[in-house]
Amino acid sequence: QKEVEQNSGPLSVPEGAIASLNCTYSDRGSQSFFWYRQYSGKSPELIMSIYSNGDKEDGRFTAQLNKASQYVSLLIRDSQPSDSATYLCAVGRGATNKLIFGTGTLLAVQP
Amino acid sequence: DAGVTQSPTHLIKTRGQQVTLRCSPKSGHDTVSWYQQALGQGPQFIFQYYEEEERQRGNFPDRFSGHQFPNYSSELNVNALLLGDSALYLCASSSDRGDYGYTFGSGTRLTVV
């Protein structure tokens, strides 16, 4: 079992729709969770962090965390073609909070 | 305010050679982590430096080594390069534990031929 698992996609949604990205993790002791966006050929960019169960909203983005189910999700409302990218789920691990990444989900927003 | 800067941007090396990659952290950050990202994969943790010492290491061979300088900048060295070392090498900086996330540099694309 991989430590952080994501559906590789591609996930295709029409412009204006809600994109739902999912991630599961194996270590129940994990305390910090992050979503990064990575455009092709570029470096990851932090878009959301979440530490407590429940929802956290920032503009069009909502992160959801359920520690009991070891599940993290990212919702993107009113999806735009510029949101087309790979979304990486990362979990902080250990005293140094090193990041363990999933393989990423490729999102394609169709105009 | 400069973010994380990495150099060089691209590099082509021959098998068996050695390479040094450089990173300057974001202003105010004192911790530097290095990641390797192969094509189609998520970044893999190599090691983290804090107060000029390697604080934690991922599952990478001793051919991978690093250094942090008093100004918090860092180097990643890879010896005896293999074809499989071809990847995007990312530097990420944070303040101490990175509880609030890491800021990534633009990366160095290393190709080993």
C-alpha cells in the first residue's frame, strides 16, 4: 500500500463545474495535509493546507479532512481552464514534517 | 521578496560524473529540503537541512549528499551519476518544521546520458 494514494486521472470537467480531487493516506499519526498544484514543466505551488477535521475554504478552493477515514479531498468550484494542472496531495510526516506526496491527479478543465 | 531560487535550470551530465545543484531559500526561511521528482511521479524526499546539519534523510543512497551554509543556502551533490538519476530536483524551504507548508523553487532538470 502506498503511503499517499491519489487517482492519477485524468479528471476531465467542463468549465464552471466543480472538480473533486481525492487522496487517502496510510499513517494515522499524520497531522498536516497539503494540496499543491503543478503545471506541466513547473514546480509545485502550495494552494491549501489543512490540519483539523472538517472543511477549510479559500476562494474557489475547499479542502476537506477526515482523519478517521484517512481521507483528504480538494474541491475546486467554478473550474476554469487555467486550473488545468496536476494536483499533488502531500502529508507531513515525523518531527521534521517531511512531505510524502501522492503521484498526483491530472485535472483537465474543458472550455 | 525573492522566493526560492535554484541553479542551474537545466543540466546534462554523463554517467559516472558528479553534479552539484544549488538553492537559496525564501527570505525568512531557515530550513531547506531537497526532493527528486521523476517524470509522472510525485516528489520524493531526499533530505532536509537545518542549522547546517542534515536533520532527516529519505531512502536515497550515499551518492546523494548535501550541505547547508550559514546563510541558509544549500547544495545537493550527486556522485557516480546513473541514468536513473535523471529527474527534476526540487528545493523547498520553510521556517523550521514547515508546519505551514513548504515553498518550492523552480527546480533543476538533470538529464544523465
